[in-house]
Amino acid sequence: MKLYYISQSVVYGYDTYSDAVVCAPDKKTARNIHPSGIPSDKYYASTWCEPERVQVKYLGEATKGIKPGVICASFHGG
């Protein structure tokens, strides 16, 4: 498993996510992880952008035993 930094600058303001660190097997999978950990197309529209607009940066290999998904995320509550 690998660690990725995912970010977006399309949807911003209150009650949105700006970025996160996720654990995934590849860049494509990382791009499709919502920072809330909830997979829902409707949820993307109000708090996060479409997966194809997510910027992904490889950080390195995850430590053995780290589960796939969100490690930490930045949520801007309002």
C-alpha cells in the first residue's frame, strides 16, 4: 500500500474538504477516495470535487498493517 496526498481547489468555503492523506494501492484508487471516507456521488458535489479534478501526490510506502482509506483530512466547518 502507498500513501498519497490528495487535494482540490474547486469546491471551497464552509463545510468542505480541501485535502487529505490517504492509503491506497495506486493513484487511481487514491483519486476516488472521498476525505470523509463515505463513498457517495451526491456528497462529492457539496463537499469535494469530482475525482477527475483531484490532484494526487505520491508520498511513500505505508507501514505494514495500515488499512486502505483516509488517514487524516482537512474539513472546513462552518
